[in-house]
Amino acid sequence: MRIGIDARIWGSSSRGVGRYVQNLVENLEKVDLPSTGSGQAKNQYFIFLREHGFNSYQPKNKNFHKVLADVTWYGVKEQVMMPGIFSASNLDLLHVPHFNVPLLYQGKMVVTIHDLTMLKFGGRETSTLPAPIFLIKRAGLRFILQDAAQRAAAVVTFSQFVKDDIVKTFGIPAKKISVTYEAGILAGKGRADREREIENVLGKYRITKPYFLYVGAFYPHKNVDRLVEAVKILNEKLKKPTQLVLAGRKDAFLERVVRRALEAGALRYISLTDHVTDADLVDLYLEAEAYVQPSLSEGFGLQTVEAMALGVPVVQSNASCLPEIGGEAALYFDPYDPADMAQKLSKVLGNKAAKQKLINKGLSRAKEFSWERMAKETLKVYEKVLR
């Protein structure tokens, strides 16, 4: 069969969706190999890429073919141009790995819906757009999400929590939705892979130990404001200050976090890194007292698995899919209660026995998540739809 994958958002520079797309394609290459007899697999893949991804992706499986589709995401242009680009490849199935499905494309599709966070937590404070434009965009988002879920032959998502949410929100039959868990991006890049002294990395970002680490974006639903408040509460009881390292790109939402931290007198406890390379991020994980995930809503919890795979204790929110992903390998807090956050953080700070217990459970839990397994399960979805 001829299977297309819209990979225009390829790569780590595009945050979670881009990393998912890259890992999906690279692992499908491993699991859908050419048969030994004819030298041809039953499936031919057409990977649609923008110029950056086109140059960086080099297929290792001869059944995977690059198609240049240098069209930006989330705009009128993709709605007009992409249906024709997809149709030109005469596809039996198209996988759109996000909600931005071209409305005019009439072929058979599998759609990935990562979560419904922007519908559940997408209030006015989540955007820097003028109010009228924001309201139009929000209405359009809901329409496109619902249209994608209803028109798709199958929907892929990353947790049972999100699957249930899609069923409840859009009335989609549960049998139409498959859960294919993701994995940790940095798995396998532990201490043995470091090429420099950790002090150099900490100095580069002006970080002092001990510290807790948060990795990700700073949208309101990420709940970083309450985490900052929790770290302030914790530090008021300590003789030696403990930092909170916020590893993520600087943007308008981070500026809001910093402004509120300044107003609360907590700014001295925060260290900002801006964008961090994967190599540096490994070191930041490994030297942290714990990885902290305070989010009110996640589709999977990639950083949770990432930290566990690297042998880092995880302290996180008891909300959305996070307990499903972390299981018994994380320490949980009420994400709406900074005092409870602070109390749980204090349980691991300097406590080697408590940390080691979480590390051991986390290493075991992380083995349950694999990009190759995710690719195999996605391939089963393709095969089911094509049958």
C-alpha cells in the first residue's frame, strides 16, 4: 500500500509534535522492512517534508520516499495546497500527525490527536492575540479538531485519558481510537555518554546545586506559577537555598511567570536556561534533585518518561494522564496546592533513600515505553484501516 505521512513539522526544533513525527518515521523504517524474497515491503511510504526536514532526513529503508512540501503549518496556504500535494502521490492512506487536517482532502486518513488541552484550558490568557482574533481562532480550532476526529478512518492518541476525553467531547466511538504510548526522547543517553564535566554545563546556565528541574513550555495550563510559589514556600524553611531551573524557550508566557515570581518575591530562586541542547539537557536532568512536572493537563508526559529513563526521581501532578504514565514510579502532589507541592518536594530534597526508591521504580517503568513499540502499534492501525 502507498502510505503518506505529513512530516512537515519534523524534528526537535518543533517541540513535542516534531519529535513524535521524527521518531515515528525513523522507527517505521525499522519495523516495516522490505521482504527478503522480492526485496519489496508490502507498504511504500511517502514522507512529506518542508525544506529543513527534507535536507536532514535521509531514509535508510528503500521503501521510504521523501516528498518536498515546503508549506507552512496552521494557515490558509496548507488548506489550499496540501490536498493537491497529497493526492499527487496517489495514496491509499494518509497519516496526519496533528489536528490540522486539510478540509478539502478526501482520501482515507489516520489522524493523531495529542490532547484536548487547548479546548479545556484554552482561555483568553493562553494567547497574545487580540480578543476578536483569538475567539475566531478558538472556534476554528474546535471545528477542525472535531472534523478531523469524525472524518478520520482511525484516530491515534498517546494515553487512555486522552482517548476517553475524545470520546466524551466529540462522541467518537472508542473502537475508532488507538492508544500508542510515546517514549523518552533522551533514553539511552546517560552518564556514560557525557563528553564534558558537569560543572561546565551548570556554569554555562549559571545553575547552582541543589536544584529541581522543569522542562517544557510555559502556557498557563503548565502550572509553573504554582510551582514557583511552592519552591518559595520550600526555601523559606531551608538554610541553604534550592533553585528551580526552568528549561525552555523564552517567550511571552515565560515573561508572565517571571513577572509573577518577581511580584511574589520568588525570583531569586529561579534559573532560566532558554533553549537547551539535548546533550546539555541530559546533564541538567542527571544533576537535579528531581524532575518536577506540575502540569494541569498533558497528553502523554514525555518528560516524565525521559527523566525516569535517565534515572532521575520524578515528582509530579496528580492530574490528567500523568498518573497513568508515571504509575507507582513517581511522587504525586495536588497541582492546585503549592503547599502540598512544597511538602512533596521536601521529601526528596537531600533524601538519598527516598530518591533511590523513585529512581529504581522509574528505571523499571521507563522500560515499558518504546518508540519502536509505538511504531509497531501505529503500523497495526494502518493495516487495520487498509483491510
